[in-house]
Amino acid sequence: MDIAVLGGEEFVLGFRLAGIKRVYAVGKNDYEQQLLDLLKDSTIGVLAVNSEDLNTVSPTTRKKAIESIAPVVVPVGGGEGDLREKVKRAIGVDLYKTERG
């Protein structure tokens, strides 16, 4: 399964430089339709999106994206909380939790 990124040109640039192959740079007018198309793509395991862009889509599409299991949609940036909470919400496990003896 692939990692994909969806957002504006400035948002996806860093991911492209980091070597992510499935990068989709779209304008605001095409964002929601591209998001819906990517949610149907069974070859994508993780879809990173700009949290600000996610707030511009319809409530139905936003709910579908947030509740998606395959692919897991990870909003990046904005006031979504710290990275620990994002990872925990995305995969359902707190990777930072330590076992206390």
C-alpha cells in the first residue's frame, strides 16, 4: 500500500522532496472531487491531507475522510493537536506509551 498526499502546490512540495511518489497537487475547485476519488483507491494505505483544505469540503465528505479506514486519512497542520494524538487517532495505538513496571 502506498502513501499519498493531497493538497495545494505549496503543501505537497515538501512531501515530493521527501520522495513520496503519489502526490496530488490540486486547486480548491478540484480538491473535494480528488479527495473522494483517492478515498476509493485501494492501493493507498495512508492519505496525508492539509487540515485547512479538509475544512473546506462538505460535512459529508469530511466525515467520510475522517472515518476512513482504508486509506487512513491523516490531517497535517493546523490546530488538530500534537503529533502524538494524530498518530493515535490514525492507527488506533499510542506509539509513545511506555510500559511502567
